[in-house]
Amino acid sequence: MLLECGMQEEGLFRVAPSASKLKKLKAALDCCVVDVQEYSADPHAIAGALKSYLRELPEPLMTFELYDEWIQASNIQEQDKKLQALWNACEKLPKANHNNIRYLIKFYLSCQNIKM
């Protein structure tokens, strides 16, 4: 939905949606009954729900267990070695986390019009 109706929106991930609309959308998502038409006019609610989902995860997508590995990889100066270290850390993620991160990266690249 964000790619279809939200990319032209100024401050998409910075501007907060109304609290009541966000609460209603989150409840609808929890029940798997979202009226797409209702939220297509408010991409800030959709972006807010995504941010809320990521913020409320019981464990970060990158996992507490791999925290030191991510930090070490980010401190590598040589680009090829850094990318390899990041790739190695990604490979150690639980499948669900790996899939979520992969989806978010694809979303980001789509926003930037970068093809994978």
C-alpha cells in the first residue's frame, strides 16, 4: 500500500498518524480484516503501523544475540569485508527475521527506484 499510495507523501515516516486511526488499523491488522480503501487515503497510518510493529517486536529484527556481530561488521573499513561480515550476520538470523529484513530492504530499494 505504501508503494502504491504513499510515496508522494511528504514526511511519510516522520509525520505521525492520528492515534485513533493507528489504533483502529492495528486492531484490524491483528484480526486480518483491513479495509484497504479506508487507509489508502492516509498513508501516514500505514507507515505508523509499520513503525509500531517494528518497535513492539519482543526482540529486535537484528536480534540481541547478534548485536556484537552487527557492531563489529559496521566498524570494518574495507567495503568488501564489511559487506561480507554483514552478509554473514544476516545468514545467522532466524528465518522470520531474515525474511522481514529482506522485505524491508526491498521496500527501501523500491522507494529509491533501485532494482535488485
